[in-house]
Amino acid sequence: MRKFIAKNIAYPLQDHFNNTTICKTHQWLMETQTWPESRLLDYQFAKFKKIIEHAARNVPYYDNLFSAIKLKPSDIRHFDDLHKIPVLTKDIARKESHQLIARNLPKKYIHKGVTGGTTGPPLKLLRDAGDLTYTWAAFFRWYNWMGIEIGDRVSKIWGAPTVLSMPFKKQFSIAFKNWYYNRNVINSFGLNDQTIPEAIRKLNDFKPKLIRGYLSAFIQIAAYMQEHNLKLNFIPQAVSTTTETLMEPFRRLVEQQFQAKLHDQYGCGECNSIAFEAGDGLGLYVTAEHVKLEILNNEGVNETQQEGRIVITNLDNYAMPFIRYENGDSGQFAKESKAKRFNLPLLKCVSGRTADTITLANGNKVHGVFFTDILNELYEKFPLNLSRFQVYQQVPGSVEFRMESKTPLPKEFHMLLEKTLYRFFNNVTIATMETLPMDNSGKFRYVLSEK
């Protein structure tokens, strides 16, 4: 009954009251994913042209920018011309946030929000009905990729404010929404050895078809299940993670303990629903109908195969356009494959924030994957039960390597790890902690760099 209510009443009503067309657009995206690449590219470029024409007319920041560099929307004839539009950085977006708001902004159906603020002060955002439509339509298309239908039972392991600080009316409203959307929520901010058994009980009672949430929360629960030899009393159709960079050791841990295929997703506050895994192991399919994604090298040139800085254009947010916006992440496109399920662009990986790199003694910069590779090699000699690690750097060439473990690690492993890290760093500190720290937004970061 709850599935019927969610699918046939709750979501259509949401469209009606929010002026969105999520249900209709979801069906549209099921069609566009089968288009030939040339047709999809033409559709994407048409949307790109439309939003830059709107920005030039109605958005003060772009009006002033295009006038200053003597650029007209008609000068952008194809995607090879994108370099003519300067990249919008986070610092500029924060400074010019009011100038990024469209002059013809409608008073109704505008959603206010902020970015997570993990790499600086939060950025206030405005999103219109069209942006919300494509964001959620792409999200529900991803549901279909995982074998999930709209209205199926979903459990969210998510950050949530404590109900003790909420008025009863607010508590009731949240509980009622969760009921008619056929979902339940487990507060990821409160997970520890005392609360995880209750979280597992909630999952077992609800038996969701999909479990989704913060990767760090999945790792906490999976590590607890592994340590206590626990299993869920049901097998979900899929699990999905978000917000933090997914590394292969953690994918294996989560899939083993939850007995389900893990599907990662990628997005940011300025443009949600950027890319999703489809279960074929090839990477993350970019929602080309909603976002134009570029990967730039240090010279600002588009990359096709090498890792670089992610730059996005939200094709649907006319309230506050983000055009060629560098969101601080780095990634890499995947090689073309005949095994692709869809004709959408494919990301091999999202490596993490460009700011979150560690500088080796020789000046090279590496992401967290560098350290998982080291641990993978050492695990062959020391198969330890480490749930998480964190790398902290204040000074280039020096590193503090933190590991989460409730029991002391073998001295031999400690010595071998230290010896290995000294091959790459001038100074090494190794620390073992029962629980590794989160950032202020409640997210877990494998790499913390203050250089």
C-alpha cells in the first residue's frame, strides 16, 4: 500500500505543488539514454546555448563578464568554443553570489539551499523548478538502473538533526513524509558501537529494497558487522553511497557485509545528479541531459583520458546559473567501451577534491587512492580489520597517517607501514584512533590537507 501511495499519489502531488514535472521527465530520460551519441550531443548543446543566452540577458554577473571580454552567445557555435567562457571558481561564486541571481527570477517555486562548505564558507544557492525536475528525474532513472522502482522501500543512512530540538509539529511532518514516501531514516551522525545494533535492527524490521547514505556510515556499520560476525536477515536489491570518494577496499567491505551490489553516485550542491554507476563496473554515467561536464588540465585544456579538474555547467538552473563552474573536485573520463549500457559520457572515477591532495617529498601530488594501494600490498602480510584511514598533512613532504581500530595494531605492521611511508615522505607520524574525526558538515574525508 505504501508503495502505491508513494508512486501514484505522493510524487504526482509533489509535482503539482512544486510546479515540477519529475514523473514525466523521468520517462523522457528513459528514452534519451538510448539515443545515438550525436543526437544526445546536439540536445545537450542546444540546452547549453539556451542557458548562456538567458545568462547574458538576465544574470548580472554574466552580462558584465561577457561585455568585459566582448563575447556574445552567438560566438559559441559548438562545444570546442567553451574555452572562450572563463571558468567560474568557488571564490568568485561566493563573492558574486548576488550577481549570479537572475533578474527575472520568479517569486514562486524557488528552492533555497547552501553548499556543504567543506572547502570554505558555504555558498548560498537558489534552484528553480526546472533544476529540481531534472535532478530528481535523473535520480529516479538511476533507481531503474539498480532495479528499483519509485515507491519501493528505501532506508537512508543520513545526517539528521536530533529530534529533541524540533517542535512536535516538525517531528510529525517529517515522520509523515517518510511514511508516504515509503522510507525510513537512520541518523548517521549518531552511529557508534552502542547505536549501530539499533540501526541494524531498524534495517531488519523495515527490509528496504534500497539502502543509501554516506559512505562513512556504511563503512562504520559494515566494520561492526564484520567484527561481530553479523548479517542482515534480508538481502537488499542494492546499496548506494554518496558524499565521499569511494575506494575499492571500502566497496568490497560494504558489498561483502550487505550482500548487495554497491552503486556510487556523484553530485554537488551547485548541480546534483551529475553521474551515477549502473552496475556494469565501467564507471559513472554522466547525466548529459542535465549537465555538461568537462575535465581540464593545469593549462585549462579539456582532457579526454587524463585526470584533471572537474568543471560543470548546470543546464537547467535558470534562477542561479552555474556556467563552466569549477567545483573543486578532480576526476577522469573512462575509455570508450562497447560494453557501455548507455550512450552517456562515462567517468572512470571521481578522485576527490583538487584541494585534498598530499604532496610527497619529491613534490608530486597524490590522492587517497595512493594510500589504499599501499595498504592493499601490506594487507597480504597483515590482513588487518581496519575500517577506515585518514591522511593529514600540514607541511609538504610530511604526513600523519591515522587508522581507525579499536585494538592496538601489530608492532610489525606499524614498523613496516612507517618504513614504507618514509620512502615517499621526509617525516611520518602514525596514529591509531578508535574513531576518526568528521568535518563540520558531518562528512568523512580520507585526506585532510592544510598546505
